[in-house]
Amino acid sequence: MSEVNGRCLCGAVTYAYEGDVNWTGYCHCESCRRNCSAPVTTFFAVNNGQWRWTGVAPSVYASSPEAKRYFCATCGTPMAYTHDKFDHEIHFYAASLDDPEGFVPTQHFHYDERLPWLHLSDDLKKHGVGGL
């Protein structure tokens, strides 16, 4: 399998993974929206042991007792998210991929928290509160 890479805006924080991703999708929760200052964000999950930080290690913010958000301390780019509920994997932001054009989201999480002015017309599976 080939290695897939991603990075922050300034290029300091980088990562690599090999193998399949567990899932891909959009997140509409308020926490993710506020973290990215965007109406929706997009993630993919990779099992622990399949990925590694290859540049400067990111800074970490505990956004709740169970959740951590990883970001570049230099440029501020959000890089990843972990949650105790999903302790076997990390969730990377799809836009951080070196080649995001090949990314394909397959579902929506926390769809009931979406902003009413964001109109989506896809037919992807839509999960409500609790997501996964």
C-alpha cells in the first residue's frame, strides 16, 4: 500500500498513514464548526498504529474531558481529533491531505445540528445526534 500524507498550512505539522480508512464523512456538530470557524468540516478515520506524525508534533487542546483537538501551534491549522469513545482511531481533517481531490465523503454526522442556511443536495447517509 502507498503512503498518504497531509500537512498544515505552514507545513510544520505533517502526518502519514498507510492502509484503508475506517470511514469518511462530514461533521455538522457545533464543536467542530467552532473549532474550524466553518459551517461544516470533513474527516476520515485511521486506526492507531497505521499513522504517525512526520513533522513537528501538533499542539493539543482538550475541547471536552473526552475529546482532544490537534492543531499547528505556528499557523493554527486544525489537524485531527480524538475522542475516548473512539480510542482505537484518530480523525484527520480531509482538507489537510496533500491530495484532497481524491477524498470522497460517504456520510454526514450530527446532521440535526447543521446550519439552516447551508443547503446540501447529496444523497449520503445522514446520522443524527451521537453520529457514529
